[in-house]
Amino acid sequence: VGDMISVIDMPPPEESIWWRGKRGFQVGFFPCECVQVIGDKVPQTIQPQTLTLPPARTQPVLTSAQPHHTLHSGAQAPTKPVLRKHGKLIAFFRSFILSRPSRRKLKQSGILRERVFGCDLGEHLLNSGHEIPMVLRCCSEFLESHGVVDGIYRLSGITSNIQKLR
């Protein structure tokens, strides 16, 4: 009763009723309904010498609420899997995503361009503002300016015609 536990993993109740925590140097699983969140302030009923928390604590501290429930060692596996969270990695990704410029700003600065390959032709023409794809326009301008009469693009796609050109 009243043991201080540093919580390592707190999955939502629909995922698992088992939380992973640390008491001293013991790490194990315990049922989530047997704890009470005490936040940053330690209640006066708990002795300060029983506090065994790492200095850079990011999860709330919990205390056992029922007398006969303590940390379960690794011998007893939880009924549902408990997810492992990597606090520093998640915090880094969150700060990266939040500090990232918006999609509109990236397009305006020219860093982000609309897709050309792998997207719908109508969508591409709408995004580019052209009636004819730029690739077709460049090819047709080249053919017209150089007066090319023979070539792969001027003949039907019959295999015999392609073999003759090679």
C-alpha cells in the first residue's frame, strides 16, 4: 500500500489493463485499476525516502491503491500486449512535425511540387494549368521544328515497324 511506482507504459484500457512500471530497480506489470495518479505533488502520507524516481521523469507517478496488488515480475505475462513508447524519439518526431512549414508554403517556395508521374492525368493538368501535358507539347514542338517524318513516334506500334527502325 502506498508504494511509489514510476510508470513506463500506460496503454489505454481498451488495449490492455496491464501497465508497465518501475519500483526501485524492479520493473514489471501491474493492473491499471490498482493505482492512483498523484501528479507532481507527493502526498504528505508518503515518506520522502520511498520516492524512487529517475531525475528526468516524463510519465506521472502512481501509487498503489489496493493492499494486495504489487508489481508483477516478468514471470507473469500480461493478458494483452503492452506497447513500448520511446519518449525521446516520439518527442523528436512531434517537434519535427510541429515545426515543419505547411504544404502551401512548401509549394510557394518551390520545395514541394505536384506529382507528374503516378497521378491522374486530369489531376495533373488541373494542377499545372495546361490543357496538354508538357511532355507531349515538347515532343510535338521538336518533331514539328525538325521536320521529322520517320521515327518510333510517327509509325504505328506494330513490332515489324519497330524492328525496321532498329
